[in-house]
Amino acid sequence: MFLQGPHGPFFKLLGKMLTNAGAEIWRVGFNAGDRVFWSLANRYSRYCDTLSEWPEAFETLVREKSVTDIVLYGDTRPIHAHAIDRARDLGVRIHVFEEGYLRPYWVTYERDGSNGHSKLMDMDLADMFAALHTGSLDEPAAPAYWGEMRHHMFYGALYHFFVLCLNQAYPGFRPHRPQRVQDELKQHLRKLFWMPLSFIRRGLATWRIQASGVPYHLVLLQLQHDSALQAHSPFATNAEFLDQVLGGFAKGAPAHHQLVVKAHPLEQDGTALSATLKYLAQKHQITGRLRYLEGGKLAKILRQARSAVTVNSTAGQQALWRGIPLKLFGRAIYAKPEFTSAQEISDFFAALVRTDTQAYHMFWRYLPETSQIAGGFFSRKAR
């Protein structure tokens, strides 16, 4: 039984493959976007009641249809969290898809939970290294360009259009994010429209930072509604995180160093973020030492960074791959003491400690053998 998936046709195609393999499949739809991206009408169950009634309805569906497995995208949205709790009680297997831990060329597939709920959280490196001796998987190298982002934005806009305009049959539906559906739609469309101009602005900003020759540290932001930030970190907002980081930078970093804050590529409210950064820079008296970069590719700006800081973004692994010192604030599958810093943030900026790159590379090898699948959800090539 499929619950909610990534925007677009990925779950529909996966369902067809499972049918061809002999499985009996069902899809539960919670809004018009779910329905549009599912083609098997006789294998679709519309849920139109409220979230409070969902756990009992889920259990009824499982028993009526003799469900053995549930498939879902992201394990923290309320619909999925309630289903997972009941599924465990009922002995139903739980298959979780998520964005890749090794983006952008992989997606995550795990049993029972992902990110802070992943079994990787409780594994130490010694167990992983021992398992590698029996592995033989030869993963392809990641290409320099994969082309998923514009497809991600397109399907996001299309999905929210259907929810906004065709959702009359789902009166109980409430989005798991705080934004209104119409605001999500507008933001996706605006992002698509301005993408060419944003590309030019980002390129110029990146060039200016690199050409200045000034040492800089990189802050990797996540989306405010990111489940990893909301469910697996001590912060409720990016502003709380930035306040702590900018304060630590002001106190600990050498006076000639700069701080570059890089927004998530899908960040929808860059104006508000810029205003927050301006206020915090004044508060911590580092206005002339702070730079803002609106999304874009990470590799170029990361190449010359002295260090990186994030809550628990998967982008942090790109820093570790390059041997760049990394400070985390939240729970993450790669938050291992061998290669992430346990220093206070001001001490981190004052005295950077190199990571154990060899240990990280061994950890990286373990992920494609256990939880990472080459490809993506959104573009045809990646699927």
C-alpha cells in the first residue's frame, strides 16, 4: 500500500513495476495531487476525512486489503508518522524513500525509518567497516551535472496547482507544511520564472567571493520546513540556528575571515532570509564580514571554504568528502565523532580540526551498499 510519494510519477511507475512482479498494490490518496499522479483507478483509495481519524482508517485499510507492506516518502509528516506507528503494531513492513544522503545522484531507501530514525544512527564505524569486507557492489561515479532541480520545481508547482484547484473531493486534507497551498504554488512558479536570472546572480556572487582571496567559512542552510530540521534538531527556525552560528563566528573566527551563508536551492523566501541575516549581522557586529549566496551548486563555493557549518543537511557530506572541517547541530546519519566536530561553535571557528577523511570515505562506501540507490525521483533520466 502506497501512501504519499515525491511529486511526480515516481510512485506510479514503481507501482506498475511491482504489479508486473506479481504484487497486489493499492494507493491511498489524500489530495488531488496524489490522485493525478496515480494511473490505476481500481487500485486507488481516497481518504477524505481528518488527520485525527486517519490512524483508525489506516488500520481498517490494512486489515481489509490484507496489506503486508507500506511504501512512503518521508517518515515524519503526520500522515506517515501515524501510519508507521500502527504498522509496527500490526507487523506490517515499512519502506521509506527520501532524498539521497549522497545527493544529487542517489536517493535513499531504508526499512523502518530514515534520517534521524535510520538504523544508521545507532551503528558505529567499526560495524560498517566489518560489513564492507563482504560487499562487492561497484557504484558508478557521480556525474558533474544531473539536472533534477528544474524538474523538481516543475512537479512541485504542478502538484500544488492540482491541490489548490481540484481538491473538492478531499475536504479533510491539511498540508503537512505551514505554508498555504496557494503560497507554495506561487513560490514554485516564481522560482521557475526567475531561474535564469538567479543563475547569473549566483554565478557573479560566487565569483566575487572566490576572487576576493579572503578566507571564508560556509553555512549550509536547509529549508525551514525540512523534516530533518524540524524533527531532528534543537531549532524550530533557521533564524535560531543563524543567530547561534553568527554569534560563534563573531566571537571565535579570525578578524580577517568572512562567513558565507548559502541558501537551499529551493529556498522560496530569499527576501525574508536576507532581512534576517542583515539584522543578525548588525546584532553580532559582523556586517562587513557576512556574504549571502542564494542557492545554486555547492561544489564551486565549497572548494575553497575553510570550514562548513549546518544543522544536519546532507550537503554536509560534500564537505566531509573534501576533508573540510564540519560542525553539526542536529542529528544526522553521518554525525560520527571520527569526522564531525564536537567543539562549541566559537571554538570551532577559532581552532579548526581536520576531519579523518579516510574514515569518512569508508563510511561513504557503506551507504551505496545499504541505503542509497543511484538515480533520482524527478527527471526521466534520473528515474
